[in-house]
Amino acid sequence: MYMHETSSGPNATLFAAVPPRQQGGNTTFGMVALLDDELRDSPDPSNSSLVGRFQAGTEPAIKKIMSMGAAPPLILPCLRPWFQGIVAFAGLVSPPGMQSAITFVFTAGEHNGITLAMLGSIISFQGTFERSVVGGTGAFRMARGYCIMNVVSNPALVSVVYEVNLFVKVDA
């Protein structure tokens, strides 16, 4: 499956909820972001089916931020009822690391309505990176495993496509 992310423009899927504060050599230190990326069955968005969402925060939270224009630094407390995850940039060196709590929300096929939860750090956005699958709902209840992601294409500076491979075990 492939994650499609757009960082700016009218179809942006990534939003800064708390702006960064330069600290040491890291210009993104402290930034907290919400995202709602598409999960598709192909790297080509025009010739693929939507199979789910890759979320850190849910659509209502993202729409609330968009309707407010520039997000104030302390917007997160008002989002708690909808909030599913968090992406935070940390570390005083450049490039920064990122800590994330992500929810895979499946919206089609045999896993429609089921979720998987993923936690972990990303030290570098170059090459392949891995995070832990720590649970889920429905058929993925008590799931554990890992997710391996790598950049497939970066057709524009504002968009990127990642290949997402999930390796999940569920106790029967």
C-alpha cells in the first residue's frame, strides 16, 4: 500500500498544529503536526483505489485548524475529543528526529472500519525507516508487529509518496 502526503496548498494533508521553535541546530524543534494522508493501492494517485487513511489526528481536527487559518500555538487542548495521534519533531541536532503515534484507518475491502496503531521514532527521512505496530481494533485487536516505509517518489516539493509494508501478528 502507498501513503500519499501533501504538505501545502489547497489539498494539503499535513498541518502544523504547534509551530516550530528553533533550538540548537534544529529549525523544526517542538513542531507538532496533524496529518490525514491517503492510503492507496498504487503509487499513482490518478490510477489507484483509496484503501484507507494514515492519520495523526482526525479529519474534524484538521478541518477545525483549516477553518481557523493560522493555527495558534496552543490549539491542541481544544482538539482532544477528536485527536487520534501526534507527530512531534524533537532533538537538538539537524536533521531532527520525529516521534509519532499514527492510526491506520481502513476504509475499503475486507478490513473496512478496522484500525491499526503505530508508534515510534524516525531518525532520518532518508531511505527506509521502521516503526512498531502496537495494537488495533476489530480483526486487529491485540495486534503487534512492525511497519517499514520508504520514499517511492517525490514528484513535487510539496508532495511525497511512501511505500508502506505492514507485518502484523494477531493472537487467535
